[in-house]
Amino acid sequence: MRASKLLLATLKESPSDAEVISHKLMLRAGMIRKLASGLYTWLPLGLRVLRKVENIVREELNKTGAQEVLMPATQPSELWKESGRWEQYGPELLRLQDRHGREFCIGPTHEEVITDMVRNELRSYKQLPANFYQIQTKFRDEIRPRFGVMRSREFLMKDAYSFHIDEASLNETYQEMHTTYCQIFNRIGLDYRPVQADTGSIGGNASHEFHVLADSGEDDIAFSSDSDYAANIELAEAVTAVKARPAAKQDMKLVDTPHAKTINELVEQFSLNIENTIKTLIVHASEESEQDLIALLVRGDHELNEIKAEKLPGVASPLCFATDEEIKKAIGAGPGSLGPVNLSIPCIVDRSVAVMSDFSAGANIDDKHYFGVNWERDVAIPDIADIRNVIEGDPSPDGKGTLSIKRGIEVGHIFQLGKKYSQALNATVLDDQGKATIMTMGCYGIGVSRVVASAIEQNHDDKGIIWPDSIAPFQVVIIPMNMHKSETLKPVAEKLYDDLRSLGIDVLLDDRKERAGIMFADMELIGIPHRIVLGDRGLEKGMVEYKGRRDTDNTDVALEDITQFLKDKLV
RNA sequence: CGGGAUAUAGCGCAGCCUGGUAGCGCAUCUGGUUUGGGACCAGAGGGUCCGGUGUUCGAAUCACCGUAUCCCGACCA
């Protein structure tokens, strides 16, 4: 490609609505342009990157024997009614009607369509396992699209769906996809981690997310220092380091705490250790409970994990915090003075709370706290559960090492779906007894457009993007200095350009009539990983200059060696 | 959907408080001088000032009503 023929829409300044670095750089490098909130046009340069990611994903999936299909983005409501999701799915599902008034949606995911296809096409267990995938545009009407293509409404996704006669077969394919995902992200060159994840509303047994580590990520990931354990913080089991409750040393006493509404105020005003305080949160109880509200107790320095909490049988799902009025009515005191002693509603305590002694908590009387409280002696120990977020330094749940927490961008997610959709849509095959059997399913997603953004989050400097070789829009750029003035330089540049192209190298020739500074700055901004500069001075000595995008200095290379030099670099 | 903010040339912004018919930098076009790190000089083009209504002799500017976008939160296969 010649730069003079390429839409190089670079900007010196980034548009004011861009927040994260990848969004800014994609706009500045002329890779994308916004059409409306959460909707982006991929310009030629950006599309080249997107296609490269897509091809890596395709190649690796094809290796596993998965078969590519392409399903419509527009889906009839009937299928969604059959699975029950027409009602379940909220406003994130974009619904529309055709000219006959028939209802459709723009697919946020394709379980229904693929299950429909498979129930029509597959008849026998002998055709299983089968794995179908597509790379296709999804639409999710996000409440708040943000960060450019990182969380857009329309985005490119690879979604795969596997079908099995039993759980064992599903497990096998699931493991294979896990390995394949690792290969894909390795090939792209991302720093990522597979982590255990919540199965969420999709349901099913096992689930892993693949997270690219970056500060701009929207998820917290907990890792073990000494093992492979990694989990989304939503799921990571909180283990307390303290095994047994220390013996009581203090007497329980009622203290006036009129100006201490929050844990921090309490700790500050009474010189308490925050690890000896208890936070009492009141939420709605589940419908089968006798009372309307239930109290959840975590240590003062801990945070409630809402996903864990709403899975408890006594707690309403989705989690709903009680209002101040509801609390006052049920307990007689307002938030800020609540605790387990003389509490009129049921109560669940976190594991770490259960091993506390001589602790401080609200007295369920406005502006009063009890200090020196001890379980059993002062108040019966209630139900114990894991209801908090893990924190830095917690023991790893697998018993090896301690946890640290980093931010991650979710670029892939694999699920063991089970029979959720095959059951609803009655997708059966005949088993070896000739009996109709509901198939077991897995599903596997990669956010292709999100991968592009996350690669930038991990690979950039103050000059711009630094693409990994595998997904760079061009692998090499040739910058001839003053090509339009020099008689000797132009044929050399053209020949090198042709030679590299004939080797199958993706090369950009910057043949624009621009000054050196502009060419350098543009090529660095758009992140071409390898640069060759041709100048009259060097050519007189038969030398050209090479510079990797991360290098600080040029390397002089003899002109006759440069193709081999590059071939070695591009292995 | 709750809270906060913004909307003026392709991009970044000023002007608004104190009403008088729109400006700066970058980008674009022309000519010239330059040419190894986002050049300089001279000239040119480009605006429903988000939309509507109102106040006024007169509205980018004041008032009201919309719309869009961004940030924080809740939400998120």
C-alpha cells in the first residue's frame, strides 16, 4: 500500500469526548470515527487491524474443527419467545417491527438461532460433538456506551456454540476451547489471564473469562501469588486468615456515638481499629422469608459482594437495599447505628465477621454503638456465609499464596451452557438406543473489536500506538527522505517496496510529499512496528536505517541485507 | 433511569457574565521560500452559533421547552 493512496486521517488533537487512551489513539490515528453514541465506522486503517484479529481467531478455531457459519443479525421474536428471553431480556434488546407488523430483534447473541439451526439439521448422536461459530455484528443497547469500541452498542463478536450428547463430551470441547482461546490471545500478543467467572443470567456449570490486564479495565480480577488461581472478584471466594475466634477480653458497653454515622467517623472519633468494626447492611429478604428485610454483616474495612449475597436463599434476587424509612420502621434505628445485638430481623454474617471478638457495632438505638461485643456471650452467632469481596492480601482459596487484585478488560468468555436452550427449543438427536435426547451445549465468545482496543491499552507510548506484529495494519513502513527530489533514491525505494511485497510482507510505502517530521510522527501514531528510512546520505554508503517502534535508536543495515534482516525480525 | 456538564468551521477552543450581526490555533486550497522530527511568509475558502418558542429595535449572548453528546452511578450474554 502506498501512503499517498491511503486515507490517513490522523489528528493532532484528540476529540474532547474520548476518555481512555485506546479511544483517543484510535480517533487520532484515523482508525475509527463515531457515527452516533456507541456506533463507529471503521476507517481503512482500523479495518485492517480488525480483519487481522478476525483472521487469527478464524484460523485457530478452524484448527479445532469448528465450522464457520453466518447467521442473520435480525432475528424473529418467535424464537426468543420460545426460549423465554423475549420477556426476560430487558431494554438492552433492540426490538423492531417489519412492514407487516411482525416483531424482530437485532441479535445481542445467537443461542436461539443456532439452536434452531441445529435442531433442524442434526439427527443423530453420531453427528456430535459439533461446534459452529460465526464472526458477526452484534447489537446491545447498552445503557451507557463508552470508551469507543471498548463498550459500543454495535460491535464485532466471534460467537461459537457446541453441541454434545453428554456432559463429558461438553467438558472435552470446553477444555479444547479454553486452550484455543489461550493460543489466540498468545498469537495476538496480549498480556491476559483466564479467570473463573460467574455464570450470570446465562446459567450453566462452568465459566471462564479471558481478561486483558489494563488499568482502564472495568472488572476486578483476583490472582494468587503462588498458583494459577485467578477469578473475577464477583466470584472469588473470600477465605479468612484467622482460623479460630480469639477469646473475649473486653466487657460489652453501650457508648454514645452521636456524630459517628459512618464506619470511618466511628474509627476516627473513638480511635478504633477498623478491622474490629462491623458494617450492617439491610437488604430485602427473599419472598419465602417471614420478614421483609434481612441484615448482612461485613467487617468495617470489607465490601459486600452483591453477586454472592443475592445467591443466598434468604436474600431477594436481584439485590435490593432497604430504604432509610424501611430500616427505621423494622428496626427502630436509622442506618449508621445498626448492629447484631438486639436485632429484630434475621441476619447473615460474613465468614470474617464470625471470627471477630471484642468488636464494635451499632446498638440499633440511634446514635449509640456497643463496643467490646463478643459472639455467643453477648449475641448468638447467626448464619455464616461468604458475602464479601476479596481484598489484596487475602489467602488464595486454593490454599496457595495470597491474592492480589488487578483491573481487567473482558475479551473472551466461555460457558458450559448445559441444556438451557436445547431444552427450551427441544433440540434433540437420537442416541445409541434410538431415543430422542436433548443436546448439551457450550458457548464461547470473543469480543473482536474489543480486542483491538485492549491491544492499544496495553501497547502505546506518548507518540501513539505500538501494534503487536500480529495485528499491525502494516508490518513495515518505508520512509524515503525527499524521494520526490532525489533521482537515485526513488528507484531504490520502489524496488525495496516491491521486494518486501513479493515476500508477502504487509508494507506501507510513505510516498507522500511530506516533510520528514510529519511522516515520522504519523507512522509512530498509527503504530507501524518496523520502520525503514532511506536517505541519500546513507545510500551513498549502501546503508539504510532500521528502527523498531519500541527502539530508542536507529540501526544501520546494508541495503542488500535489509530484506533478510526484516524477515528475521518478523518471524 | 438518578446526579453533573457540554453543544460556536473537519478537530481543539474563545466570545455569552455586561445583547449591536462571529473569532483564534490546527487542518484544507493557491503562490513562494524551506525540507532527517508535526516549518515559514503571503493570500483564499469554509458557520442554519444543536433545534424550537419567547423577550427585544436588535439574540451565539437573556428566558422557557426540546434534542444530542460526554462524565459519575445503577445496569451489563
